[in-house]
Amino acid sequence: MKKYTLDQLARLIDHTNLKATATIADVQALCQEAKDYHFASVCVNQVKSPIAGAALAGTDIKACCVIGFPLGQTSIEAKVFETKNALAIGANEIDYMINVSEALEGNWDYIKKEMEQIVAVCNEAGAKSKVIFENGYLTTEQLAKLCEITSEVKPSFIKTSTGTTPDGATAEDILLMATSTPNCVQVKASGGIRTADTFLEMVKNGATRIGASAGIPILEELKARHFANGETYLEI
């Protein structure tokens, strides 16, 4: 078990707004909330990278953007360009969606090639890379194979879901992902994480980053339940 202060719990959260309807004002508000609560990052669509990057300049909060989102059905070349462009215009963390159809076909060489190229771009820019698997489409064997590939390529994180499918993060998948990869590859839980109990379950099973649009109510619930009477840390 590990002890977490309230600030350390906040630093596990990617504060997220990936709605197609998100306006400039929405993204600026998201960034202000991230500063108020000291979240790890904000996560926005690629085109909003300049807004998030400018709003978070001078802070330790990252501007994270999604690539090939949410389907992953663009070419490797398109994703590499999108990644380079995002980093050039304001992003400093990248979450990209794999070509899940290639995973379902068992075309693991394609998956590895895609991952290697995008991770290399992020490494060169000093940006964290997060690989989205979309676990709800995968068998346990396919998920294990993806973990094997990421153990070789070594992105910063592997991630459960885009949050746009019926199946999001499960505690069982988090445990499998965390125990099937080296310590240098961390696990991000995303999809359906809306309560403090679900948040704590993901962290307990090995998630070190949580993608959520409900970060504020989660943190407020944690504060009320575990830090309201002078407690300085929560053991998970």
C-alpha cells in the first residue's frame, strides 16, 4: 500500500473534455480548473492544443491531446503528422489510439511499427506518450499481446479506453496491464470513472494516471471522505 496526500491524488488525474462541442471558453475553463485543483494535465482534442498550451504555460500542468481519436482508423503517416503538429502548436503529452482493427487481425508488426514511430516523436520532443488500447474490443490474449509489444517499445503509459465505447476501464484489466509491463510503462485508466470508489479501485490495481471528466467531483468526494478531519494522507 502507498500513502497519498490530497494533492498527490489530484496529480493522478488528466482533467478531460473531448467533446466535439468544446469551445475555446470551455477549454480555458478546463485549464483554470486544472490549475485550481492541481491536476496532472488537461486532455483535449488536437485542434485545441494551442489554447491549452497557452493557458497552462508557466505551470507544471501538462497540455495533453489525443491523436487518431477516437477510432484510430488513420494511417501511421497521418498519426505521426498529427502528433508532430500537436507538439509544435502547444501539446506536451500525447494520447494516441491504436489501429484496433489491425490488432483484431493479429497484425502485430503494424501495431509495433505505429507505436515505435509515435513514441519516437514524443521522446524526441520530451513529451509523455500514452497508447490507447480500447480494451472493450479485445480478448484477454490480445490485450496481453499489446502489453508484450509495449514492454519492448516502452511508451510512457498504456491506456484502457477512449471513453467513447460502452466498455471503459475495469479493475481486472488495470491489474493485467500493470503486471504485464515493466515499471517504466505506467497505466492510465480511462472510461467510466465517475466516482471516488471507482477511482480508488483503479489506483489500488496499479493505475498511476486517471482520465476523467469527473475529476472535480471525484476529488471533492475524496476530500470530504478522507481529509475532512485533519487527515494528511490516504493509504491505498
